[in-house]
Amino acid sequence: MSPSAGVTRNTLRQQIADALRDEVLAGRLPPGREFTVKQIAEQYGVSATPVREALFDLSAQGLLASDQHRGFQVREFTVADYRAMAEARALVVEGLFRNPAEVAVRPEGLASIRRRAAEAVRAAKGGDLDVLIGYDLRFWRELGQFVRNPYIADFLTRLRVQAWVFAVHRLRRDGMDENVLWFGHEELVEAIARGDHEQVHAEMRSYYGHALAWADRLEAPETEGSAEGRTDGPPGPGSAMPPQSPESPGHCA
């Protein structure tokens, strides 16, 4: 294979992975949707090799599940998965901002992040989910560039994408309101710009507290259904906790 052929295949592989990720994030490929390498190759009019590589890339990112007999399917994240994502992000971010040496805020990068923050808030208030997801992911990805450890930054980005995969079809089904949409992007970036670590922690605690409260609300109908007809006895281990009272509206993902 010539060097140019290798570059072309890798570029095609990335383009296919990006296109499929966008389809999943838009909710057009719902959780549990199954497909094969052949189907995707025919859809995009390309050979099987870059498609197979793209699908394995998305599997490595946790967005797809693979089975050698059934092909690939969009991973279906549970409420417990989502809760674990939120808690993992909270632990990592709290640790980062308690150790200033791990974060290098570059003033020249703040202007772009402020624009992403403003657009994300505008989309959230307007209820435009597709635009919100795009700007929200860019906002967190650009903030991640301030993290000195690239493995941590990549980990946080992957969790963010996975959280949106969990959230998007639920938001399209149930609708969006101030109980599940976060408008705190601008406050967070200004706290980071000032180097106000206590305020950063406060914004993140509010953010994750709201995310976990949404998980509680999602679990409540399942718990009520499983407890229907029971007249006594303590709640089982799957019972939902009472929703938390966040300090400010928070984003569900």
C-alpha cells in the first residue's frame, strides 16, 4: 500500500466514525439498533475495510457493542451507567482543580470557549437539542485542552459523549425543560478564567447534583412499577432516592 493510500483510508475511516457518531448523538441510530459492516459500507458506498475499522473505533469508545455473529449495535446505557458516568467525571474534575499543576489555563483559548458557552446556553434556552449537543461537546472538549494529562482529557471527553448517547433519546421522548437542561456554561468558564477554584467546585457540584437528581427521577417510574401491589415492607435495593435540590439548573448529560 502506498503512503497516500494509507492516508486516504485512515481519513475515510475517521469520516465514517464521525458520521456514525453524529447519527447516534442525534438519536437517528437508537440504542439497540443492529447493523453489519456490509450494510454501512453499502450505505456510504465504500469498501468494508475502513467501515470495519471505524466501527471498532466506536466500539473502543464505548458507543457500540460488537458480536462476531450479529455484527454491531448501538450500546444501550442504563440509568446506573449514567449515574456512574456522572460520578466518575465529578471525581476526576474535582481532583484536577484541587491540584493546580494539573490544569494550565491559556488566556488565548478562553475567547473561543466563551463563545461555545454562550451558544450552548442559547440552544438550551431555545430547546434546540441538536445545536446544544454540538456546542456542549465543543465546550467541554476545549476546556479539556487545559488539562495537562491528555489521557485524562480523552477520558472526560469519552464520558461526555457516552452521557449524551444515554440522554438524547430520553430527551426527545420526554421533552426538555429547566429541570434537565443546564445553563451554567458561562459561570463555569468565568470561574476557571479567574482561577476561582472554590467557585469551580461549586459549579461542578451543582452540575453533577442535578445530573444525579435526573437519574433519580428516571429510576422512579421503574421503582414504582416494581413496587406496585406491595402494601408493606421496606423499599428494595433498586428504589430511587429522593431528587436532590440543585443550586442552579443543571444539564442532564
